[in-house]
Amino acid sequence: MKCPNCSHDNKDKAKVCKKCGREMSLPPAWFPDAKWHLKTLGIIYICVTVSYYTVSFLLKQLPRPYDIRKIPIEVTPWLRKGPKYLEEDQLTPPQEASQAPTTPLSPATPPPAHP
């Protein structure tokens, strides 16, 4: 058994510590009571609450992702006010498709053979 005062190893049945002479059956010098627990938990609760509101405030100062670039409404219908889906005649093709060549590619013909 270790002495609560000096942490010296003693026999299990020892009543007095061999090193410091303290009685082994005495209760510890300090034991936290309900008042100490309430005070400590109150301080922790206040710190967590203040931290939450501080981080929330700082995150609201950052720009939102959809404010940084323009996103077409076809990609994000949930941001649209009113009906959530566009009608067929309101859909526009992507810009890459409108810039593609409209003439079909001709199949490659083999060069004529020379005799």
C-alpha cells in the first residue's frame, strides 16, 4: 500500500508509514465536495458556450461558397426561388456544347494505291 502523503511503498497491513510516520488510515487531506464540482463544471460550461459563440461569429464572417462564383441554376435547383425544377423549354445547354463544331466528321478514306 502506498502512503497518501509521501507515496512510499509499505506493507498492506501497515498502520503507519515507515518513511514519514503518517497514519495510513487517515482520510486524504482534501476531497472535492459538491460546491467545488459545481464551480468547476460552471466554469467549463461558460468556456464552452463562449467558445461556441465566438467560432460561430467568426465563421459567419467568411464568404459563402455560392457568393464566390456564379453557379448556373440548372446545377443548383434548390437555390432557386419558386418551382424547384425548370421546365423543358427553360433548360439551356452548357456553353461547351454550344461551342462544339456542328459539322460531322467525315470518315477517313484510305489513300489510293499506286500500281
